[in-house]
Amino acid sequence: MSDFQVLDIGGLDAWRSHFGGFRPDSSRDGRRVVDHELTMQYLGLTANALQPGEEAGYWHRHAKVEELYVFLEGQGQMGLDDEVIDVGAGSVVRVGQGVWRTWRATPGGTGELRWLCIRAGGAELPHFPDDSERGGDRPMPW
């Protein structure tokens, strides 16, 4: 038996219909905690959508977890410690341990701010993954 799972989270325009969070008091429309639905061991993933003018409403930071925000659509801003940066489609923001963070969709924006947040912790990744093996003799499936 192979160790993989498939989950369809829908197209970007469907993300706002998700309701979720890590705790009931932080759950909201436009958040799907994918790692609660799949058996993920070493990383986490949320799919997010905010309407123009909507914001996280809180700051947070992690002691052990590193986060990578990959913005796919819309316009927004992130508060990172004492700085505010603009984000939009194509922005990729790495946030290390101990950095305070919050975010919002720009008021008056033209559409929803949509992004993936990838979380990971533990050991540093090697520059070249040393646990891979190529299957040069294995035929392609298509």
C-alpha cells in the first residue's frame, strides 16, 4: 500500500466558503487547516481567503515553527514585528521563529486576498535532500 492521500480543497474562488481554525475561538470563514484533514507528519498547511478590509485580528509568533506565506491573489499587508510590508499575487514571505506576525486584506482591494501558509519545525532541511533516490529504470506512467 502506498503512503499518499489526496484532498480536493477546491479552486481559489471556493476558499472563502471554508470555515475552520486551530481552536473554536480562532475559527473563521476563509480558513481551512489542511493538515487536520490529511495525515501530515512534518509540515502543516492552511488555505486562506480574506475579503477586502478583513484582518486576522490578532498577532502571533512561534517558538519552534517556521512559516512560509505564499500569496496567490489579491492585495494585502503583513505586520512583521515593527514593520508593515505589502503583499499580493506572487509574494512569498518566510517568517522565522520569534517574529510577531499579523495580516490583512487591503481595504478597498479589488478581490479577496488568498494565500497558503506552510508551517514546519524540527531539523533544518539539507541544501540537497540526501534521502532521495532516483528511479532511472522506472517507466513513466503516462
